[in-house]
Amino acid sequence: MACPPPPDVTRYTCPTYLPQRLRPVVAAFAQERLRLSTARANRLAFSHLECLDWNGDRQPEILVGVRFDNPQRPLGNRTTHWQSFLALPVSEREEYSMALVLRAQGDTWAAEPIALRTRALAFLGDSVGSYAVHSVRDLDGDGTPEVLLLDIGLNTVDLVVARHTADGWRSHYRDRPLDIVQ
């Protein structure tokens, strides 16, 4: 269960058309940043979408978690299909996941990456993890909220605490994931 937002964070209900409107922005970012083909970038799936205003400018920032599953990944657990897939070169077995902040810039949105993951699938039933926003809180009392992301893997859920700096988004615990025991 997510923590309630601090008083300085305003949450909005995202319009139902928003994922469709954001799809080209996120796909273009993925093409540029992850070097995905147009076809591959357009196969994105939103794993999380949240609209909020944490800097008090009355313009929503949109937090999204996005996955780019490998279209060649076998469905199910048929060993022969997975063996053929796993024999492919690493570059043909990759999947991608990312968490982004989208900010309004005129009539479009600018994308800022919070977390990016590229992973070559390596075993039967493997999958890249997904990112979802747990909450947005000012954890250190500096007046700037941090984003708490759930990093959801096949058998794990880790917490990533990210804060915005002049150089972009940085994790507080870059080398020390926080394991969540459920």
C-alpha cells in the first residue's frame, strides 16, 4: 500500500486518453536513448502511470514505468522454444524497462529518465523487471521530494529511492538495493 502524499505533492487523476497521447513521446525517447528500432519502440507497454505536481507549479509531472518486451521471447515454458531463443545472439534476446518523468514543454512532453534497464534474457521463463512508483516523499527534509520506485523482478521486489539533482536523477542507494520482504 502506497504512503499518502506529503502536503506539498498534489496528485491528479490521469485522463484515460493519456497513455495513447504519451506513447509517441516515450517511443521516441526509447529510440534515442535505448537505440531501439521504430517497430521495437512502438511495442511498449506501460507498467505504471501517475500524474502529480511536486514542485508547486500547478503543471503535472507524469511518472511512467514502461516495458519493451522482446517480441521473439517464447510464450509459456516449452523447453524447445526457449532453447532456440536462448541460442540467439545476446543483442536479439534483450528486453528493456524504464521509469521516466514527463514534463510539459509547450505542446509536447520532455522525458527525463529516472531508471533504465537493459537485460539479455538468459534462462527459461526469464523476463526483464518492471518499475512502478511506490510514492513520492520528501525523505530527507530538504523540501524536494524523492521518488520511491518498486523494481519488480521475477522473484524480487526492490525499492529504489531516486532524487532529482542538477545532473539528472540519481539513486540514493546505487550499490545497495533495499530488499522488501513480504
